[in-house]
Amino acid sequence: MYYFCFTLPTCIRCPAVKEFLLAHSEIKGELIDASQPTGLLLAQQYQVTSAPTVIIFEDQPTTNQTPLELGRFFEKYELEEFWKKVGG
């Protein structure tokens, strides 16, 4: 699994989501600041419209291929539920 976590500096729910992801180091991924030009482009590419948004993929995306998306999560409790289901 691999994640993209889209955040904004002013987001009040983002710290809890980032903390959960960083505490589970077995989940690899990227924290993406959607207020920066590169982050905004990725957010548009993946049709992200709010922060935080965590997209979990089957594998790490590459420039040539986007792997199967396993889910999108917007709150820490959603990530916790997903993590329990996948055996984390």
C-alpha cells in the first residue's frame, strides 16, 4: 500500500490525520501540501477538493501508471477503521 495525503496549512483536521499516518511507518506514502504549486497540480490530477484527503493505493503511483485506488479518507477515524479491516 501507498498513500497520498493532501493537506493545507490552515486545515484543522490535518494534524491528526498526519499524526496517524506517521505513527504507522509500515504504511509508505507522501504528505502533499496542496497550497504549493506541485501539490495543487497533484490535487487536481487526483480530483481532490478538500483537506485532508488521504488516497490509499495498492502500490506506489508512477508517472506512467496509477495503481488501484483502495480508498479515500477525510477523517482520522476513517483511517483507523480501514487500518483495522486490512489487518493493521
